[in-house]
Amino acid sequence: MRASPLLATCALLGAVACVLIAPWTRITGNPVPVAAGIFLAVLLGCAVAYGTMFSHVETTPSERSRWADGNHLFSTMTRVNMALSVLQILFAGVQIVRSSAWTLLPLMAVACAALALAWGHWRRERAGRREAAAESAFTGPKIIGLRRPEEVPRGWVPLVVHRPHAGARDSLVDYRVHVDGDRVGTVGPGESLVVGLPPGPHSVQCRFQRFSSAPVSLVAVPGVPVDLVGGPGGTAAAAASDQRSRPEEYIRLAPAGDGGGHERPGGAAPGDAVPVDPRGPVPTPPGRAVVVVHRPGHHYQDSLRGYRVRLDGVEVGAVRPGGTLVIGTAPGAHRLEGRIDWCSSPSVAVAVEEGRPAHFVLEPNGTVLGTVAALAVSPGTYLRLTRAPAPWPGSRAG
């Protein structure tokens, strides 16, 4: 989210509040208490501080494409709110003087500060979009716009950067992925980015704003995919301290399965979680086992949401209504679980063998009324995960 729309809205709200309150004090003869004026100013100041500190000036390529022509809702709203704020602040000043409502001056000052900040952020954002439109070409050969590692041409090396869900931390932020200094794409929570690299040494780094990860050096070898996992480093309690003390290590980027907090269960990779047609044969790589999770498409509950799937406590993908998820893992015993928000299914033990896919069905547990009760009483049984025969005919391709 950009800062300028939030700040412009705060400025307009503060000015409108002064315009409405000042004449009312003159009509009723009841002045605004000093404590009330300070409270309103502090309340608006908190909103301004939030818009300044927690909104991000840098925009993603999709945001830039939507805002480039200036017709996006946020771009139009920012300009309109800033123009209205100027008029309302002038009118509010007249009303405060006529009504002698001097206790509204703190609120008026915060509204003026919000307008000035909105103007400054808007100019910086516009300059950033112009610089992004003039970005130079890559310094070296790279292939972007890929959806799966299998799309990488022969002789090239697939680089997969996966970002698991990490709770509320940075949940609204896309991490920018840089390879050899070139920005090759963005990755959000639960998403993966696939890039084709030529053989040889490379350096990979995740960034957003002034925060980044330590560069990861690698040597790309033809036929050997490179899997990296990125996410917020440290703990949520120490996030603010990490941002101040070590912004260059705020993000953690490491090879998959290095045991540093993002280890994949038994070699299960998010890149292995792909939609397939459950009515057809399930591909099983040599030396690997496969877990197949189907989700029926006839339920009304959560019909617009995806269910996240965890294997041995690590999220490996998501499945939408009528979809199927295939998870590659090592043969042996595992724990499988479905989740959505704070609710989940009971964890199910599964023993998988090489060459014999294990099929499961993930769906809401019970009727609409029953699921409402489960939300409050037993969120751990909101979903139902059951073993299914193979092939499972009750689904369609994801």
C-alpha cells in the first residue's frame, strides 16, 4: 500500500472535522474542551504515523502498470483528496477564527502536516514510477516470466525462490528478488518465483525498501535446479529491533532444507506442488513418493478461498475448490494437515511409498451452521482431511 493515499485521506478527515465542529461550538455556545481537542489531534496523528511508517513507497511492476496512466483509483483519489484538503483547511481556518475554537488548532496542525507529507510522498512515488519505466535492461542473460521449472530451456538452470507464509509479518509486502544486481521479479507470501539462469556463478538477494537479505552466492550447473527459501528473519518480537540494527539481514534467504527454519519436510518442495488432473496418472519421480490432495468443488463454504496444505508442519502449497495439489516428498511417515486462517483439520499420519501416490480429500467439515460453531468452539476441526481411493473421481483439474 502506498503512503500518499492514506496521508491525503487523513488530511481531508482532519480538515472536515474542524469544519464541522467549529460552527457547532458557535451555535451551541459550548466550547471544545482542551482535552478533547488534544485527543482528536493525537488520534489523527496516530493514523498519520501509521501511513508514514508502515506504508511502502516502492511499488511492484503490477502496481506500476496499473498506476502508470494515472487512472487507477488510488492515483485519482490521492489527487482529489489533496485538492479538497487544501480547500477544507482554508475554510476550517476561517471557521476556527470566527468561532474562537482555538482548541481545534492541534487537530488543524496535524491535518496540515498530513497534507504536506502526502504531497511529498506523492512526488516521490511519481518519480519512482518514472525511474522504473526507464530501467535499463539486464546486465546478463536471464529468463523471466516462467511459471514452472520445467519451462526452463535445455542448457539453462532453473532458480526457484519460494516464500512461505510467515504469519502477519510482511504479509502485505512483496519481496523483490535480485539476481546479479538485476531485479527479476517479486514474490509474495505463499508464492514462488522461477527464473532461468545460464550456467556459472550468480548472486541472489531479496529486498524491499531499505531491508534486504544477505546475498546468496551459488554456482548454476545444468540439470541441477536451485531452490531457495526466503522469509522474515528472526522472531516477530525482535522484528522492530532487527529493522533498526541490521536492515541488511532483516530478510532470511537460504537454500531449501538447510535446517534454518524453512526446512522442507523430507525433501518436499513447494515447486513439487502442482495442479494435475486427478483422473489421469499421477507422475512419480524416481526415488520420490507423492501425496495428492483433492478439494471438492461443490461446497459453498470458502468457495473463494484456498486451503493451505502443510506437510510435517511446513506449508507446501494451497488448493482451491475443484483443484488438486501434488506434493513430492521422501518415502516414509509424514504428518499432513489443511489450514485456513486460524482454523485447520486434525493432523493426519500418512505413510507413503515410492511409486504409490497417497490420495486425500480436503473439505469443510459439516454444514454451514456446523462450521460456524466450529469457528468458535473447535477451530482444529473446521476442515476434514480423509484418505481417498485412487484415482479420485469427484474432482476436476485445478
